[in-house]
Amino acid sequence: MKDLDSNNSDSNKPDSNKQSSDSAMGISDEQLMLNYQQGDTAAFEQLYSKHKGPLYRYFVRQLSQKSLAEDLYQDTWGKVINAAGNYQVTAKFTTWLYRIAHNLLIDHVRAVKPLDEAADMGDETMDNFDASINNEHAHGRPDEQLEDEQKAKLLKSCVASLPAVQKEAFLLNIELGLTAAAISDIADVTLEATKSRIRYAYQSIKQCVAAKWQGVTHD
Amino acid sequence: MTDRHKTDKDAMSDEEFIALQQEISALYKQQALERPSAAIDAAILLQAKATQASSLKNNVNTAEKSNLVQLSFWKKHRLPISSAASVMLIASVMLLNPEFKQHAVSELDDSVPVMSDVATPVQMAAPVQIAPVQTAEPATVKAPVMDATGVTSSVAAYMSESKNTPMPQARVQGFDAQIPQTNKAGVRGQMKMESAEGVSVGEALTSSSSTEPRLERTDIERNRTELDRTAPRMHVDSAEKAVMQLSELVESEDYVQAERYMITIEQRFPNIVNPQHPQYDAFKKLKQQLTSQ
């Protein structure tokens, strides 16, 4: 587990890329937020362009309804904008941003419909994905690139089939490269539980992808 | 399946987990990454700009309000209000307090330069020795009212009353003796009339001359002049002496003065026309003598 944190930070390419870009520009996310607080809208645009993709996928891949995901995505940025006047650097901006997103997700979705039920919908998408894979395989394109693309689609369906808590931990880790400690702050769970969720998520995805790929090749 | 995961997890080392992460991460990045639409991006950025503009405006307004010091009406117009209040206070005191007004007028008179009265010290230095005032007579001073003949009506009234109570001769003579010789002839008639009225001239002067002695004295001199012009001065205070004076004027053939003196006697001693008056016959004889002339 000790290695998990260090490995996560070391092996996470998006996070390293982000840090390199920050250092290259010389402006951290917190400083961009402070600049926006002083009226620099360009700083907010820069901040938005940096975080819009991962945050959007954070919602889209946890929710079956895309419209609901987009609504929550806009609500998250709306809260960031409204809270900019009173923003103080007490934590990393990423942690603060995804804590807002996590709370919105809890309030609007989990309170009404547990996300575990979404796993069933993931199965449905899995069925559709399997059908598409079978169709493509039937058309006969057996190169490696096609195999990777097919595995990527299998991975997407496998991620969708994860339990909600594991899915959230997996997305935060693989999208943003957040450590188990940061994820535990966002999800408001213990560090050990977060580490376990991450490990289980990766292993489950591997097994899922392998199983689905084996089934595809058999067909 | 959970139990199987647990066994897999326990069996997986850190190196194997790192390899698993890299493998899954590579597959994850090969898939198409969803991104928000341009409409959502534009909406969020527009909201950010609008909110920032409104917050900046609010901050400016707040700063302006915090910099402004609200002055109350009284502080804003403190100078005109205090001046008006002072003027009102002084005006009220002067209008409601008559003593303050008198003092103000007297002080104002003192401050105005006037011509000195030192050049006419005689006016105040008229040495009129006053006999003791009769206690039975009223102390009030009545200004003598002059009629057409120059004799006061009060004198005539007194004369009508004094036929039964004649004026003591000694008092009149003593009064005359106290008047200086220079003014004796001119003042005597008036002094006698004043004494007949019951109030001496000196008392009248002293009672009213505290503030305007010059004016009072001027009035007396003017009245005396008028008496001189209209009728001969009455030097006697009895009908007998008056008739003797009239007879002397007739004998001296000064008929004009005698006629005037006769009229004066008639006005001063109206009972002399009464046949029962002791001087009636003598006065009638002189009157006929004068009218025949």
C-alpha cells in the first residue's frame, strides 16, 4: 500500500503532464483561481480548459444519463464561479473541485437512485458492446490496432460495470492521477478503504477485459 | 467474486499492481475521451465573465460606500444653523426683556457723541430756593394749562376756592424773599401761581428734571414769556392790592396796561364782580373809568 501512493504519483501520466504544464506556465491552479478572483477571466478560461475533460468524464462515466451528467457538470462549474469571491487556498484546487463534484453526485443521484443499480445498465451496454465487437470481428479486421481499440471498448464497458465507489476511485486515479490520500479526501473515506477500492477496481477491470476478450475470440 | 478478488489482491505484489496500472492506463487512453460540447463551454465561460463583472461592480460600490462618510443634516449645515440660532436668541432676549432694551438704548446714547452742555451751565444752576412743601397739598405735579389770557385755569379754580381760605401772606413774602433779585420780577408771578396750585416750582423742577432738566426749564421760561406778552404780571396775591395796583396804573394814565391788568384781576379774582366783594365798588369804579377812556 505504501508503494501504491508513490507508484500512483509516479506512474500517472496525466498528473505528471499537468504538473509539467503548470511548471512550464509557472502558474498553479490555485494561483489561476486567485487571479480569477481578482477579475482575470482569462485565468478562469485557462483553468477551465485544463479541467473540463476529466471532470466531464467523471460525471459521464458514472451516470447513465448524459443530460444529467452535463447538468451536474455545469452545476459544478457554477459553484466554482460563485465561490470564487470567497476562495482561499486551503487545499489543492483539484481536491476542492472534485469534492464539489462528488457532493453534487451524492446529492442528485445517490440519494435518489444508488449508483450500484447503474451497474446493471453497464451490463446492458456491455451486451451492446459485445454485439458491436462481434459485428466488427465478423467483418474481418484482425490487426493489432484493431485489437487495442476493441480492448479499449471492452475496458470502457468494464469500467461501467464497476461498483460505484470503485468506479469513482478508479476514475479519479486514472484520469487525474490522484493519490489514494487525495481520493480519500474527496470521497470522505479512509485511506485504506480508498486503496482497496483502487486495487479492486484495477483487478476487476483486468479480469473483465480478459474475460470479454476471450469470449470475443472464441466467437 | 469478492473472495476471489481478495485472494488475487493478496497474491498480487506491488510490482504486479504497477504493471497492471500501466496496462489498464494504456488501454484507457486508447479509447475515445468524451469532452463537453462547445455550447456547454461557452455557457460556463459566459457565466464566469458575467459573475465576475457583477462582483467587481459590487466591490466598487462597496468600496465607494465604505469611503463615503455620511454627514447628518445638522453637521452639514452647522454654520448657518448656529448663526440663525444665535440671532434668534439675541432677538428674543431684546424683545422679551424691556430692561435689556433700555440698557441697550442708554448705552447707545452714551456712545453717541453729543454737544457738550458745559457751555450752558446756567441752565442747571438756576438757584431756586424752594419753600417747604405743604403736606396737605397733593404731591403730584400738574402741568399748568394756559388759556387764551395766559392765566392757567388751575389758578382760576384755586382762586375761586381760596376766597374762604386766603393764602398766608407771610408764606408768599418768604417765598419771594428767597428768590434772587435778578429773577424775582420775572419769576414771581409764576411762582405765586405755582404756589397757589400747591406745588412749588422747585418741587416740580426736581420731580421732573432728573432726566430732562433743560427741557423743563425751557418750558417754564416760555410760559413766563407768554404771560409777559398777554397780561401784566400779577405782583399781588390779594384783591385789595390788585385793585390798588390797578388804580395806580389808571392814575398814571397807562390805560393799556391798566386794561390788561383789569382783565387779569377779573380772571384771577372772579368774585370781584360780585357786589358783595369788599373791592367790588373800587374795581367797578376803575373799570368804568377805563371803559370811558
